Amino acid sequence: MAGRREWTCETLVAGVREGDPRALARAISLVENGDPLAYELVSAVYAETGRAYSIGVTGPPGVGKSTLIGALVRHVRAGEQTVGVISVDPSSPFTQGALLGDRIRLSDHFLDEGVFIRSMGTRGHQGGLAETTLQALLVLDAAGKDLVFLETVGAGQSEVEVISVADTVLLVLMPGSGDSIQALKAGIMEIPDVIAVNKRDHPAAKTMVNEVRQVLALDRERQWRPPIVLTEAVRGEGVPELWEQVEAHRAFLESEGRLEDRRRRNLAGEVFAVASARAKTHLERAVADDPELRRLLDEVQRRELDPLSAVREIMEKVFRLDGADAR
């Protein structure tokens, strides 16, 4: 596979199965761009997926997620597990597969053939980041990676959608990121499976651990109690203990079939999320192209027609649903 080449679905599939870095890079570029060849590829390898274990890493910007992932990768590579890292930046239109500034911290691993690292932006993909992330995860899974880390730059709604495909969700906080505590309290942020409080030498680190514990104590229904681990990512302190807790969560999920249940639920959720996004795009185009449907919107805006009546008429026309189904 030397030199530049035209990839076909067959050569891409073969390259992905072999774990060829050039095939993986090309495949994920196609995924980002929503290229039809990406759909063919994922369809061809999908039956071989489900073997990689995925860890979603989220948290506010600047808390040291990339550094911590770098330290975790170093730790698991000592045990010879192969790794994929997908760093997702939903806010930047300029990412386009290039390294983001703080991703330089992962550069220690670029020459390691057992590690594949990729930064992704939205690139205006219709299906949204959740779809592109899932497809990229499936590509790395089919390539035989044992572990795949999914990193997001923040902890907002789009980030929650991205990491919703992960088996274990790791939230990284640091003293001073009080907004995250408020988000946890308010239920805006999903309760993660494992929590790392980074910069453990900070005077307020233990206070933050206590605050997080108080929030977690409010949720008495969960069978899994999210552990909190103090880390210092730059020096690798607390990293073995953090990985032990990720492994403990994996063991918890693998007992009594919880991992299979979670994956089934996540995949079903992704199908509906992508279908909803496509249906919304289809509806918007249909309304933009149809003067009669545009007239309905105008009537709603002039308060001559109520919104639900307009929805019923639009659904009847666009999706050919009868009145009962369109409600």
C-alpha cells in the first residue's frame, strides 16, 4: 500500500482489517465528510465489531483531559493493549483532522504502531457528531483496537451525544471547575461512571472531591457508585488507580450482561438519533421547496394557524401519514 493510491471499498476494508494506519486515516476522513464510501465500508465491517472497549472522556476545557488520556494510553500500552484515540471538537470549524493545540500532549504516542490518534471536527456533517463518532469508533473496532478513547473538548449537550456511545464514561474535573459541580447538581450533566479530579496537589482538590461525593449521594438508585480518583496527569500520579476503577466498571458491566444491555441501548439510541437528524433535514428541505408547506409556516407565524395543526398537515404531506399518525 505504498505511495498515494485510489482507495476502493475492497482495499479500504482489507486495510482496516489489517489495522493499516493509512487505511484508518482515509476511512475516518470519509466518515467525517459523509462520503458514501464510508457507509459501504462500515456496512462491510460492522459484523466484526463489538470487540473494542470504549471509554468516553469528557469535562470542561482546560482540565487536562488530553494529558490524562496520554498517561492512560502509556499505562495500558505497558500491558500491550492496542489503542485508538478519537478527539472530537464540536465547536471548531477549523479542526479538519489536524492536531488541536492541547492534543500535542498525545504526541508521545505518534510513533507507536499500537496507537492510532485522530482529531475530528464537525465539517458540517448532516448526521452530526454522534454519527461520525460512532462510525469512527466502529472503524477502529474493526481494525482490532482493544481500547478506544473518545475525547470531547467540553461537557455540553453535543459532547453528551458523542460519548453516549461509550461503554464507560470518565468525567475529568479540576479544582476551580465549579460550573461542572453545578451542572451535576442540576442534572444537566449525565452522571458519569468514573470521575477523575485532576491537579491533585491543588489546595482545593480534596474539597472538590467532597463536593462531588455530596452530589453523587443524591442518586440512591444507581447500582454502580461512581468512584472519584485524585490524579496528577502530567506526572502520571493516580493513573494506575484511575485505570483500576475503569476496569472495575467494565467488570461490573460484564457481570449479569449489563455491558451487552448498555451497548444495545446505546446503538438503538444512535439509530433513532441519526434517523431524527435525517428526518429533520428532509422536512426542512421539503418545506423550503414547497410553496404550500411554506404557506403553513407563514400562517403559524401570523398566528392564523396553530403549530400542531401545521405539523399535522406537513407530516401528512411529507411523510404521507394519515391524520392519526401525524399527530
